[in-house]
Amino acid sequence: MAYQIPRGTQDVYGDQSYKWQQLERIFREFCYLYNYDEIRTPIFEHTNVFKRENDSSDMVNKEMYTFQLENSSTSLTLRPEGTAGVIRSFVENKMYANPDLPVKLYYMGPMHRHERPQKGRLRIFNQFGVECLGNKSPYTDVECITLAFSILKALGLNDIKVTINTLGDDESRASYRAALKEYFKPHLDDLCSDCKRRYEQNPLRILDCKIDHDKEFMKNAPSMKDYLNEGSKEYFETVLSLLDELNIPYEIDDNLVRGLDYYTHTVFEIVSINKEMGAQSTVLAGGRYDGLISYFGGPDGMSGIGWALGIERILLALEAEGVALETKPALDAYVMCLDSEARSKALQIVTELRAYGYRSDMDMLQRSFKAQFKAVDRAKAKVAILIGNTEVENNQVTIKDLKKKEQTTVDMKDMIETLDHILIEEHDH
């Protein structure tokens, strides 16, 4: 019987895993600078964490992996996105009582959506995201966008742009919803089945439809900016002004509504404009949400903002721009065993090397000298340390500098000092 990985999933190993680690390291470094703390929430939550009343999103209606425990009424769902679980934790653990709001959190991990697998879009995909919780300010919005833009630039992405829009406050959105329903009413028969559902649940989502997007009547749909009240206009203008002051380029996209229903005020995406990315050009997206914290039982009027990026999508964007991430690093030292009787001593040596912080390995297969040298080459080792019966008897090791093609035999007690000298000198050059 053949065992194969499920459709829409992947194994990450070898050089690819080192690329992931490099991304994760940069994410963590920027969050440290911006004073964000890590949060780790469960892989699954109670279904009602994600499936909120009258939600029109495709994620909730068509893509969630939901299961019920045997002999139980408990319904659980593998997390399809990160924000809801973070807000649930924020409220449940009363983080809102922190005297120094906002609470700034970041997360990394797998998400699960049952959708058609395609380039950059898997059924188990990995996200890195941030949530800034507890206050509502244009300054927080801009700090959040700046963090996102800075991370992508640090990764080496240049073919990117920020697209931004506002969905306004509750009053503005109510006026806009009414206008959209009135506008789309004569076109109901021309809408796809999903948009017919969205018409009742959240007509703003019709603007985000990939099926109806190019239809003629979509081009003349009402624009959100015409229904903003003065407070919402002022909020958005401040956001744009602050972005200008920080020299962060952006484009206003009146049709940007985002795929989840809880967004208010500022919504944004960072997209790749590299033609190699094709239709899957969005690499990062997020926005503000005013009602989500209170929905989970937190204080009324407490707001948050966040964004998430897909690690698989970032890797595609880097590849499209020809940005090379580090692959598996070279070994500092490889211990070669010349005689089978010297194997226990070789193990002692490689253990000592590791204790001193040298990335090292040894032959465990009792291979020939020639085969071991091939392993040294494949590991791109900087130094080979040879140990045989003669070296054991004399309490010595032979150290070969593989770059200079030079070797020397030293007493065992001088091994680390000699290695320090070779590798530090190589690093300086």
C-alpha cells in the first residue's frame, strides 16, 4: 500500500526548511523591535469562535474543517485564520485589563481551509500575523502597516505596493450597504450564487467577487467614499497623511473590502506587481475591526487592527523577484574516523566540538575513507578532523583546513584553540 501526502498539503524539509527558518527569524526580529509579543493559540477552537452569526465569508460558509467529537455535542473547527483565536484568548485571559494598551501580539502557524489547491494556496497553509488590540487610532493603523511594509522590504521584495481603503464606521457602512442593495437589486439574476447570498448577508463582499468582477454593471457600483460620514473621512485622511510622512507608497482601491466580515475603517493589502505571481499576487492583508472584541465578551468600544501573510505566498514572491534565501549552512567541522577502533574517540571529539558551539558531525556508517570525504564535500565542511589509531595512541588529532588545503596534527588539548584560529581567520576574510 502506498502512503501519500493528502492533496493540498506539503512536507517542508532540507534546504526549504532553512528558508522558512530565515523568514521566521526576520519576522521575530521585527516584532521584537516593534514590541510585539508572541502568542500561541490552539490549532482547533470551538466552531463558534470562527462561525459567527450571519457571516458571509467563503471561509466560514464553504471552507472550514469542522468535526464533532464522538458521543458529544461539542463542535470543533481547525483554525482557518489566526485573528479570531487571538481575540478569544485576549478576552478570556483579560488582557484588556493591561494598563499599557494596546496589547501587541504576533503568531505563526498552520491554518486550514478546504479550497481548491493551486499555486501559493494550499489546504494547510502557514501564516505569520500580528494583532494590535485595545485602542483605536490612525497612528496604530499606520504603525501596523509600517511593520508589514518594513518586513517585506527587509526580505528583499521590491515589486510590491500597498493598496488601501476605508470601510468607515457602523453608520457609514449602514448607508453604503443600503446603497449597494438598491444598486444590485436589478442585477440579482446576473450575480453568481455566492453573490446572491452575499447580497442578503453583506453586499460589500459582492465587490470582492472574482466571478462577477468584470461584468459591466460592477464598474458603476456605488463607491464607499461617497457614503463616509465626517468622522470616518477624517480618520482615513489622517491615516493617509501619516503614511505620506513616513514615505510609504500606497494606492487607494475603492473596491478593496477584504474577505472577512468583521473589518471596519482601514483595510489594506500588500500585493506583488511582479508578472510571475499571476493571479495570486496578494502577499499580505489586514485591517481594523471595531466589534470583534466585544463580540467575544470583551469591553464595548475596544478596537483592534491586524494583518497576516502566507509564508508559502512570500516564498513565491521572493522566487519571482529572484531573491535567494540562505540554504542549509556549511558544517564547521566533520570528524573522520580512520580506524573502527577510534570510533568512540571520534564520538567524544564531535561532542566536545558541539559543546564549544561548532556545528559538526561524524561518520556513523563505518564508511571508507573515500566515502567519508564525499560526505565532507556534500556537507561543505570547513574543516575535517581525522582520528585513527595513531592519533588515539598519541592523544592527538589531525586537522585539515579544507579551504587552504593545509593540515596539521596537534595535541588533543589544543584542538579547540587550533579550530578557533582557522575558522575565525576564515570568517575575517
